[in-house]
Amino acid sequence: MIPTDTALISSDEAILSVEGVGVRFGTRTVLDEVSFTIRPGEFTGLIGSNGAGKTTLLRVILGLQPATGTVLIGGRPRRGRDRLVGYVPQKIALDPDIPLRARDVVGLGLDGHRLGVPLPTRRRRALVAEALDAVDATRFADARIGNLSGGEQQRVLIAHALISRPRLLLLDEPLANLDVRSEHAVVDLLSRIARDRRIGVLLSAHDMNPLLDAMDRVVYIADGHAASGPTDEVVQSDVLSRLYGHHVDVIRLHDRILVSVGRVDRPDEPSEHGPIVVP
Amino acid sequence: MTGFWQGVVEPGFFSSAPVHSAVAVGAIVAVVSGMTGVFTVIRGHSFAGEALGDIGSTGGSASYLLGINPLIGFLGLSVLGAGLMSATGARTRKARDVETGIVVGGALGLAALFLYLDTTRTSTTGAPVTILFGSIFTVPSSTLPIVAVLGGVTLTILLALYRMLLLTSLNPGLAAARGTSVRLVAVAYLALLAVAVSLSAITIGTILSTALLIGPPATALRLTDSPGRATVLAAVIGVASTWLGILLAYDSDYWPRQHGWPASFLIVTIIVAGYLLARVFGRDIRQPAFG
């Protein structure tokens, strides 16, 4: 296991604190007064339907999207490239023609922003092997990244993000296009990483159900507003109704949660398909 | 053994000054084109590479009218073309291809005018063939130092940006999250591409420069999964094809009932043959390499 730099941040201090963040695109408010914190070792789900502002929020945290409000990483405003943050982007299309093996992609996580050609030092090889092992990707380390399955690619990208020893890991819809088994494997892996390495994990998803067992807290986004806290406290009819601004039903069915938004906010959208369910 | 070499290499090959110059210029150009071309292929920029060569031919043909070194004309116009392509800010590949096509069309129109003037107003009646199809044996010896310096600078910048080029090619989002300016890398890359294409324009001509830029990398990418090995292999294949083409072109003067084959034709034919061999006998890259 890669030791984390525990002297850098004490374990109780928030690794990420988002305070009153707002983003407007022209006249449209994408995010409004979004506030929440993530502590080391916590697995947080960033839940919301498509277009709710999840990707925008992650881009704000990464410093790629200008916003009002404050984002503190490790207690400080973020600087240009923050080594404390690892990132796995959304719906990454990997071309099989790109001559990069899984181990090359992980290596680029270490020094992909540097000038020059990577030298195959023993230290670099060891770090890459360690990161591949941590995500159980050693078996396909020498395969072209574009030839791997969605779940395998996701594991390699997690290793790419982990190798620079971040304290906060941001993942944008990593479960999209995965089969149920791969979904479980990726969630288990991330949950273990969060616990073992004391890393704060923030994972966006439109469906919270695959995350229910692993998730410590939830940040629920609707129409640019966010509610955060322990899953059971946030995913309640009264909390989500306040968030959406109208009545919302939360239905617990066996081990699944269904959120029935009940009406369409945008009048230009067809409503004949009945209530929209954000599972 | 001596007898064998006498059969393969016709007399005077190693003592001929045009051959020396061709071998040196050919090697530099092949290395620069091969290594730059790896990124052209993986970034899906093959059309841009072809376009920059075409745009360069406008400058090349103007050079004959102005009486300056054609390399300066090629370089000036292709770098300008790369600048224009960067400035359009096309977001999608389709939009980029359309804008590139428009710029190329305009540039080739001008090239047609300049080539016409070259042949009618100046004494350089061979200019069109030299510009479009190259003439590696008539590269002036004064051009060699310029080629060496440009080649060296291009390779230095390419290797400096190597990791950022790989990461931005894999996924711009990953690179941006690490503080890399994806746009700056893209602009720098197009400038390198413009120089690489200009260099190969003076050796095998603008029309065939794409073959040297795309062929060896495409072959290398069929043979290896490692980015470092692919880059080196593309350079090696480029140099080997160019040298073999030069040798055969020289020898062809001595072949029975022939008065010589053009080097450009031979080089490009060898490159294409190499690619076809790699396709037939190489491992299918779309199959997983592990069991």
C-alpha cells in the first residue's frame, strides 16, 4: 500500500470544503449556494439527474470552471495544479489506436504534466506496479488501454488518479456504461481505497442505488441546489421536496431507493411519460 | 561478399555528393516526420498534415518567383496555415475538417497561379514537379544545415511535450485536471506538424509528404503497444524506407532499359509496402494482448 502523507492534513479536518458556490451560464443559474464538506476516508455520492450540475460542480472543485463562493482543499484555496486532488473524467472514449498500455496510462498519472520523456527508473516502475496492484489491474497491465472493457479501463483510470497520492478523489459518472458486476467491483474498490488510504472520495452518479452500501454521505443536487448529509437523512421526502421546490416521494423498496419527482419542471419537456423517476 | 555489394550498390554511390546530401537530408526528414507523425495518427490529424503540405506548396511555388530558397516558402506558408487552423477554434472534428478544407482550397488555388507563373515567367520549368513530387538529389547543399537545425529544434520541442501530447491525446480532461494547457499543447503541436511537413516537402514533395508523415507511424502502431517503442520504430522505418528508396533510385540508372526511377516514387512505395506487410503479418491490435 502507498503510504499517505498524514502529516499534511490531520484526519478530522475537512479535505474538501465547498462554501456557497454558485455558477451562472449567462442568465441560467447552474449552481446556487452549494455548500458541503468531505473528510478524509469518507465516501460521498454526488447524486442528481442529468443536467443537474454534477459535472459543473466537479469542474469548479478542479479549478477548471470559474465560480463564486469558496472551495478549500486541505484547508487552503486551491493553487494551479493541486496534487491533493485526483480526477477521473466522465465517459472517456479510449481509442484502441492509441499506443498506450494500462501501465503507460498509470505512469502518466505520475508525471503526465511534466516536460520531457519519462525515464524507466526503478522507482517509477515500482510506483506504477503498486498502483496497478491496488486496483487489481496487474493482469492487464500490458494491454492497450483501448482494448480493455469499460470496468477495466475505469480501474486503470483510478490507478492513474491514485498514483500521485491525492487526498481527494473526484470521479465523474464512473459507473456509466458498466454492467452490474463491474459496477459493484468499482464501488467496492473505491470504498476500500477511501477507508484504507484515508482519501475523501466524491463520486457523481445519476443512480444512487449501486452506491448505497458504500456511501457514507450524499450530496444531492437538483436544479442547481444541493442538500448534503448522511444518506438516510438527506434522501427523505421532506428534504428533497424542499430541494426541488415541490412534493417529492421517496420510496424504499427492499434494498433500493426510488425518488419520484412527480412532475416536470420545464414546461417545454413532454410530460406524457408520467412522473420522472430519479432512482 | 564484395561481389554481392557491387551488385546491390552501383558504382559511385558512396562517393557521389548529391547522394551524400540526399542521405543526410532524407534521414533527418524521416526521423522528424516519423516521430511527429505518431502523434498525427493518434490525434486523428492526418488530414491536417496533408493540408499543411498543400498550403506549404503555395509558399514553395512562390519562392521560385521570388528567387528564394523553397524551404523558406514551404515553412512560412505551412506555419501560417497552422496558425490559421488554430485560430478558427473549431470545436468538433467535422467543423475542423471543413475549415481546413476551405483554407487548403484557397491555398492550392494560389499555388496553381504561382506554378503557372513559375513555368511561364521564369526559367524554372521543372518547378511544378520539384514542388509537388520532390527531388531529393537536387536539394542544394546549403539547405542541409537549415534542415539539421530545424529538425533538431522540432525534435527537441516534440520530446519536451511528449508526455503532455500523450495525455492530451488520451483525454483532454485528464490533462486539464493536471494543469496542462490543452490548447497550448495543441497549438505547439500544429506548429511542429507544419515544420515536419515542410521538411518532407523538399525531399519527396508536398503531395507525397503525407506518406512519410503517416506511413511509418501507422506501420509502427501496428507492431507495438508501447508509445516509446512506437515513436522510435516510426523513425527507424522512415529512415530505412528513405535510404532504401535513395539507393534504388541511384541504382535504377544502371538497370537495363531504364533511365532511372524517381526517388519519391520508390520511397513512398517502400513505405506503403511496409505498412501492408505489417497489416498482413502484424498482430491484430484490436485483440487483447493478454490471455
